[in-house]
Amino acid sequence: MKKMTLLQHFSEMRRRVLWVVLIFLLAFVGGWYVAPAVQVLLTRPLLDVWADGVLLYSGVTDGLMIRFSLAALVAIVVVIPAALWHVWAFVAPGLRDTERRFIWPVLVASPVLFILGAAFAFYFLFPMTFKFFLELNQGLDVPNVLLPVARDYLTFAIGMLKVFGVAFQLPLLMVLLNRIGVLHKTQAIKMRRYAIVAIVVVAAVLTPPDIVSQVLLAIPMWLLFEISILFMRRD
């Protein structure tokens, strides 16, 4: 393979960055049109447990800002696989065959695990959490009207999807550290009790202050930790 000069490398990198930016802009335009459907999708877990519920628009610009943020979210979801592919295409010519066989599965597994984590939050965490909050607020002895602000709700929902998506990267991180020799399998087994404590603390910090959300994040992370050990190489 012909070696490239430093200037050629910069030119190649700039070309790929421009492609990623273009894909983001096109995805943002498309996301602008599908944003209402995305908002309906993200709001569905709440309204499924709150049949007569409504969301409050507290400002005249709320609709615009919500649509803008959802369009950006769609664009980010679309551009991440494209960006990973361009990163791979840029660095692959300089990698050895063993490195290619190792990095390619990482690039594929990362977005898959993120989607699995977000799906877990959407289908399992959201219904239980929202039901808990609704019953807590509506069970008060004083008269009250529950009117969640639309922007606050979507910020919370998207934030939780991100938290669970990142949390599900744990197996990938542990296996990666194992393969590069930083974390040995025996070390991971010995640190199990400390890892469980750390997982509980992380779950308590990242989730709302209710036991349901914390347990629903801590248990999958603990299971992912145990699964990661199975995929580690022996010392």
C-alpha cells in the first residue's frame, strides 16, 4: 500500500469530517420533519400510565425549542454510525490485521449496546418510574394539579436514555481493558464486591431519587459486569 504524506493525511481527514458534517445537516433537516413523531414516541410511556395527562408548554418558544432539540437528537443518532465508519476507514489502512480484527467488533458493539441500554430504559424503566411518580404526586392529602413541563419531561427522558445507553457500555470497556492488558480476569473477580458497591453508588447518582429507578439500573449493570468476566481472557 502506498504511503501517504502528512498533508495527504490531513486532506483525507478533512474530507471525512466534511462528510460527517454534511450527513449531520441532512439528518437534522430530516429530523425537523420527524420531530413531532419522536415527541409522541418519547411521551408515550408517560401517557400510557396517565390516560388523561397533559404536558405544559410554559413559554411561547417551547414548541420551537423542543422541535429543534429533537431534530438535533435525530441527527446525532444518525451521524454516530456514519462517524464511526469514517473513523474506521481513516485509521484502518495503518492497522495490523490483528488490530483490525479487534477494533472492528468494538465499533459495531458500541452502538448496539447503547441501543440496548436505551431500549431497556424506554420499555422497562419508564413505565415503572412514571407510575411511581404519578401515584406519589396524586396520592397527596392536599389538593394538587400535576402539570409536567414538556421541556423538562423530554430533557429527563432523553437524559435517562443516554444514562442507560452509556451504562450498557460496561462490558465493552471491561473486555477492552482486558485485551490490552490493563485489567486481568483474576483482578476483575477479586474486585467484584467493590464493583457492586460502585455500581450501586453510580445508580443512585445517575437516576432519580427513587428506589425503582436505582434498582433497575444497578441490577443490569451488575449482570453486565458478570457477563464481561465471562468474555475476558484468562491470565
